[in-house]
Amino acid sequence: MRAVSLRLSGMVSLSEGCFGCGNCVVTCRRGVLSVVNGNVEMTDFRLCELCKDCVNPCPTRVIESLLGQCNRMRYALVRARRR
């Protein structure tokens, strides 16, 4: 299990498994990924298209857990808006 954290600003970051190669950052269409202190961060999960272009270039495929968290948070927002 990878450690994924979410901040109120919508930023999602990984604290384990990422060694900061930046391959995902280069392939991100929306430019929402960045490497900070050796870990990948998504500036705002609401801007991610979930295209998964960042997954294949990731040598550890740790980015998949970040995308999974992004997807869960989007689903939670949709459900909250319906109430």
C-alpha cells in the first residue's frame, strides 16, 4: 500500500515509492503533476483527466495509486453534490 495524502486545496501527493524521476510530469497533458522533494504531487486532482498517460513512463508504477486516490475523490465530490 502506498502512502497518499490529500490536502484541502485539492493537492494529492505520494510519500512512498516515488524516487522523483519526473517521467510522469513530462507526459502529463494538463501539467498538474510536479516533483517536490523527490515525490510526485498533483496540484489539483479536479484538473486531472485520468488519461493515464503518466502510468507507463513511471518505472515503479507508483503513480497508479495517486490516480486511484484522484478517482475516489472525484467520485466523493459527485456524491456530495447530489445530496
